[in-house]
Amino acid sequence: MKCASLVTLLFVMVAALFAQKSRNEMEKEIIKFEEEFRQAMIKNDAEKIGGFLGDDWIIIDPDGGIIDKARFLSVIQSGALIHEAMDSQDVRVRVYGTTAIVTALTSSKANYMDRKFSTRERATDVFVKRNGKWRCVITHLTTFTKE
């Protein structure tokens, strides 16, 4: 009986270590994915940006408006929206199986229709892993007003 309990305990410990390692690896994948996305945004590469987004992706802007993937990419592709810089701080990744949630404090400098602007926002991205690839399915932005 004691032997069976020890084997069970050992199995549970190994499974927990494997799950933790797997979760850490997924968190690293997501952070790398976010960095590659940031680089594509700075390069204003609409095609590459589109590859990071799920077909049903939407962004909810700080005013509560919703922009879908096609509209977002067309604005970038047209050159009406150009990002000069994007930086993230306080990045937090939470992985739940094939879903991950990333929150961060983001700052960006951009130009929209020849008007420069900068933002400081709390961003939330939701990712889903499908066919072995992570894709962002929703982005939600909230203006960050604290000093």
C-alpha cells in the first residue's frame, strides 16, 4: 500500500514539473510572438502583422470602438497608419491550455493620416493555439492615465 502511494505521489510530482516546464515554454513562446508582432508593427508590414492575427481578430480601442482585422490591415497597408515605436512594460503572461492572456503597459508613437500621436495604454491580448500556432484573437486597449 505504501509503495502504491509513493508511486502515485511520484507520478503527480513528475506531472506537475512537466506541466510547469510546459507552461514556462508556452510563456516564452508568447513573449517571443509578441516581440515579433511588435517588430512587424514598427516595420508597418501588414502581411506579417496579419499572420499573427486570427481570422476573427478584433481590437477594441480605448473609446470602446471595434475594428476588425480586414479594416485594421487595410489602414496599415494604405500607409494611413504608421507606427514609429512600440514598447511594453509590466508584461504578464497567463497560459490556460491552448489559450493565453497577455497584459502589458504599452507606449507607442505613430502617425495617422499625417498626424503624429503617442499613446500609453494597458493592453490585453488573448491568444489561441490552433494547428500548433499561436494567433491573437482579440486585443483590448484602455488608456493609461496614471503618472
